[in-house]
Amino acid sequence: MRKPTVLLLVLAACSSGPRLPHVTPSETEVEVRGAVKGGPYPLGRAELAALPQRTVHGLDPESGRAATWEGTALAALVSDRVERTRGADVVIVRTRDRRAIPIPLTLIRQLQPVLADRADGQPLPERVIAWPTFDQRGLETDPRARLWWARGVVALELANSFTTYGRALAVPDGAPDGARLGADRFGARCIGCHRVRKAGGEAGPNLSRLTDRMTADALYARMRTGHPGWSDGPEDPGPSAARQVWSFLRAVAAFEGAGDEPAAAEKDPVEEERRRDRSSRP
């Protein structure tokens, strides 16, 4: 019996690996929080510099700058050096201007972006999540990728995608035509800056009741005039896409206005894991 026990202890030690440091920096640059055991983890400049560093070559879609971006490997912050609670599958990037940008954890592991503080060897005024667009050309066609170049990052929050965004983007029964496609477009282009059903960013207004005061045509007119995430990309999605988003928001407003409660809410796997941890403690 001794050998199996020793083997299990060795495997456990190997699988745990180094973790994020528990410190109180003089000035927190980025905090890792949410569905991570032992968190939150406030990290200063020195702590970030001590973590694995990477370099990526990419084109910043907002500024049009092509550069070599250097900084802390994002995967080290949200995957390799933390123990996540069960169900954590998305990273919500929170920024200084109150955006909340969801990025699937699997893509961070696969594409290996960096939390850059330097570009072409020169320091940046604020940290930006930089992506290897020259090596991963598929990023150029993903409508979400523009928002993933998040600036002024202050927190990386792990969460369960269903209990945060899945419920917020759910389309009620009897929704207008196009609402389901509109929910997909809203999730890809809008939710980083706007809240709906208590999920999303706060850089812009809450849109849960937008259609009470704005028609579909008025919404498109607002979106086509250089609106971030919509008309500032490679191409304007067009009026039909805007009408789909309006249909989704109309369904949300009708549901909210009716005062209905969702049918029995499914259990949050992240909270369930935390509850089990608490109950198992002596």
C-alpha cells in the first residue's frame, strides 16, 4: 500500500505546479479573481514581471499598429498558475473604462495572447491584451476579436459562461423573428460595453429596455455612425443585422416588462463547487 500512496502524493505535487503569489503590492496593476480557489490575487508590476513572459506579432485593429507585443502570458494568469473552480470556462476582462469583455478560456490556452506592457521594445501607456494575428489569421474574421484587444486592463475575472452570458442572451419563447441571430450578434459585438439582464460592461448604457424608447431604424442610425464594435470594423454588418439586434432587445424588454420570473434556475456550477468546498472544511 505504501507505493501507491507515495505515487499519488508525487502526482499531486506535480499537477499542482507553481501558483500566483499571495502578496499585497504597493500598487495593484491587475487583479485575478472570480472562480479561482484562494483568490482574489492582486498583482503589482513586480509580480507580473516575475511570471512567464511571451512575445506575439500582431496588428492592433483599433490603432492599425503592427508590432511585436511583449508581456505576461495571459494563460499563466488565468489557467496555468491558478486553480479554477468547476465550471469556470470564460475570462471576463475588466478595463479602466468599465468594459467587461468575455473571452473563452479555451481560446486563451490555444492562441496564447499576452498582457502586453511593451510594443517593439517600447513601454506602453497602459496594458493591452495582444493577439498573434499574423500567425493566427482566423482572428481577422472573428467579429469578437476586435474587442478582445482590451486596453487598460484592471481585472481578469473567471466565470461560468452559461450562468453569466448564457442566461443574459437567452431568447424568450415567442420572440420576434431574427431575435436569436440578434442575440448572437449582441454577444459578439455589444455585451462588452453594454449590460443586458445584469450581464455585460458599463462603458455604455444598459440596453435591457432600449426598445421602449428607440425604433429599429433609429438604432441602426446610431450604430452606423462610427459606433465602437459595430461600424468601426472591416465592414458594417448592415441594417438587417441591426434589426436582428433590435428584435432581441425587444424580446428582452417584453420579458422584463411582464415581470416574469425565469423557470427554475439551473444551478451555477461555480457556486456549487464553492459550496462544496465550504461544507468540507473542518
